Amino acid sequence: MNNILETLKKLWMESGFMGFFENGGWKSFIMIIVALALLYLGIKKKFEPLLLVGIAFGTLLTNLPGAGLYHMEMWDAYVYECPYDAANEAILYDVEEERVLSVEEYMASLPEDAQEPEIIEKLSFTDIAHIGGLLDILYIGVKAGIYPCLIFIGVGAMTDFGPLIANPKSFFLGAAAQFGVFFAFFGAVLLGFNGNQAASIGIIGGADGPTAILTCMLLAPALLGPIAIAAYSYMALIPMIQPPIMRALTTEKERSVKMEQLREVSKTEKIVFPILVAGFVILLLPSTAPLIGCLMFGNLLRETGVTERLSDVAQNALMNIVTLFLGISVGATTVAARFLTVNTLKIVLLGLIAFCFSTVGGLLVGKLMYKLSGGKINPLIGAAGVSAVPMAARVAQVEGQKANPSNFLLMHAMGPNVAGVIGSAIAAGFLIKVFGA
Amino acid sequence: MDLKMNLGDAAIDAVMGYAIVFLGIALLVLVVVLMGRIMSRKKPAPAAPAAERQPVPAPAPVPAGPTAPGTAGDLKLYGTPDRDAAMIMAIVADELKIPLNELRFISIREVNKK
């Protein structure tokens, strides 16, 4: 009888449930509630469900005590390039003093009931694949910058740059809508974030998930979870965030402007465009190479007309597989100890500011173009300069039709919309160049 | 590694970053416009012997319907409001999975069932 009770007690003590009552376990419980809220938003409210459901489930898995699917300390050891004790899941690093501990110092600090240390001097991806959990292994794709780039191949394969080639002036609206990136960057510094963190937060304003993830992963990996969640949540909320700003900054007359039909773009132009843009932008700002290179490669697959199978794979199978891995592994980084901080609230607030000011930037330059063109350009298409393809263009179309039911702005708004993808990649390239190691 | 910035440096970086984005985009616009010009120059000019051909009789004039917005300008609408026409074009493009600017609509006519 005693044996049975002992066994049951042992099972209980070693179960994940017990983890909720241990030091800081309540935080995991709160994160599980956050995960459920995100699942609700993704499933019921359809907020970017393809990514948000994955992120939410990753959040749930990583915060279940004892699951051991993701090891935050191991990734800290990888980032700080310091030794890692695989047996006790601890790093040999003093965060307060910001220095690597010697093995002797570490051994002296170990509690008596600690396991025999198994120290790895410097972790590599091979070590992580060997000792890490499932989500650690999937996270390698984020850490190595593979997933965002593969997603960009898919985005490129799905994007028609025709409206942008037909009306190259749209490019300026894509650039103008990066205003929020730099406004939020400044705001983040004002709120006490360091340069790398501020740059990662600012790029939320680019309204481009893969770009935000890549920038954050390179500059401030510890903030990846909140930044990715903020970026994708606000992208889903664009139909709610943008219209009030659009109506506040434009007049009824401006919104009702009907734009002229775009010229026809030849197949050759569409084939040359990705080659030209990739070559030119990468030469201008080499740090944009992963994003612009993959985006334009995907687009070339779409436009050549001889790589339809590859284009199809990039748009569908590849995109879906990578989205699946990206979502769940980004969600895994939302470990309670890192996520439940005041900084997360600041990031959520700054993300919203970034989105709003990006919209403002696009609209103001749209209004300028309206004046310069003698009223031929509808300034609403400026708001589509935040990349979020094609959501932002659809919002411009809806608002334009509200002002004038016969207005058809969608194709005109697609130009600034895809220009925003290029603009945010250039903004990210600049920030990576300035703040990257 | 703490890289705290002062506000002055942050403001300079922000302004410079925004300016670089505009500069990069402006140069890109230049390149794309140049590409457009070169491509349009390469388009084959109307064939010279055309003048020698027999003149083709002009087609009989067709009663012009109202021109729909958002088309090449030669779309004729027969009993179809502009708004419905725009919607129909968007639906056709979506169903065919062909971008709207690659489609040309000649006319849209409302067919009444009797």
C-alpha cells in the first residue's frame, strides 16, 4: 500500500501540474491563458489564422511545465557564446555582471542536489539538434534565418509586380509608409530600449512578418516572441487600424478620386524586373540580400513561364510547410519568464504606434502626390504602402468605394502595397547594417 | 551587450534611415522607368509594307455604351451599373486566377431571364 502511495506521490511530484506550484509556475499558467486567447483570435476571429494558430500552439507547448520541448537557457548560451551545462540546463554566464563564469565558479554555485554537470564549451546547431527538444530543432530554422527567407520566396511567387512596373511612382508610397518604422524606433529608444531592440521593434511598422522576424532574430532574439505576435496581430487588425486614420487625413473629395487605367506591362518587363531589382537593391544595400534575393527569386519563378511547377511549390507546399514550422517555433520563444514583462507591453504599444504612423506616412505622401498630379492620384492608395499584402490594398479599395461607389482602386493600391514589401526590406537592411554585429 | 543610445543619435539614425529608404527607392524608380523606356522602344514598329496592303474597310459603327472606369477605356456596358461591372471584373479575375491588369473586358451586358 505504501509503495502505491509512494509511486502516486512520485508521479504527482514529477508531473507538469506540480510545475505550476513551483517557483514562478503561475507565470506559465498565465501564458497558457494567453495561448488560449491567441487561439481564440486565430480560430474564431480569423486574425492571420495560418500563423497565429501555430504561434499560439507553440506558446501553449513551450509553457507546459516539464514538456522540455524548448530550452530558453540553451539558446541564451548559443547567443552569448558561453558554456552550457546540458545536465542541469543552465548556462555559465552571470547576467548581472555580464560575464562568462569559469567552470570552478559555476561548480561552486551549484546546489547539492544538482546532477553531475555535462558542460559543452560552445554550442553548435549540431549540439542543439542532439540535446534539444523538438521545438529547439525547429527553431534552428528561425535562428539560421531560413524560414523568413523561404517565406519570401513564396511571397515573391504570389506577388504580381505588374501594377508597380506600370506606375513606378507607387514606389514612393511604399517608401513613405516606412515612416512608422523609424518613428517607433525613436519611440523605443525613448522608452529605454537599446539600439538593437529599438530597431527590431521599429520594423513592426513595416507590416511584414518575415522581415520583422529576420531583423529581430539578427538584432534582438530575446524579443522575438512579443515582436512576432505584435506584428502578425496588427497585420490582422489593419482593416480596423487604418480606416479611421484614412478618413481623418483625407477629404471626401480626395477619397473619391477615380484613377486612370494602368498601362499594360509586357511579359519581358515582368521577367527583367526581379532580376534588375535584386541586382540593384542588393548592390546598394548588401544586407538586404536574403530578403530581396528570395523575394525576387520567387517572383522570377512566377514570371518566367517555364518554371510553373517550382512557382506552384513555392506558392503552396513550401509556403505552407515553412509557415507551419515558423509559427510553432516562434510561439516556442514566448517562455513565461521572458514574455510576461513590462517590455512586452511596451512592444505591443510601440507596434501599434508603428502601424499607425506608417499609415500616416503613406497617406501624407499620397496627398502630396494628389496635389502634384492635379488631383489624379487618390491619396488612399498611400495607406497601402504598409506591406501587409493584400490586406492594405483591400482596405484602400473599400474606403475608396465608400466615398465613390464606382471607384475601383484595388489594382492601383497593389502598386504601393508591393512597393511596401521592398521598402520594408530596405528599411530592415539599413537597421541590420547599422545595428548588426 | 548593452547598446543604450542617446535620443540625439536615435533621431539622427531615424531620419537617416528614412532618407536612405527614400533614396534607395528613388534610384530604383529611376532604374524601373529606364527599363520601361527601353522595353517600349524595343516593341516592333508597325510593319512598313502595311501601306501597300489593301485598306481594310472600317467596321460598322457600334452604338457606344457608357465607358466603365478601371478598364482600358473600351469596355462597353449594356444595362450594367459601373459598380456591378467592377465587381464582375474582380470576380472573373479571382476565379481565373489571372491578375486584373492582364485581362481585357470588351463588354458586359445584363441578360434578363424571361
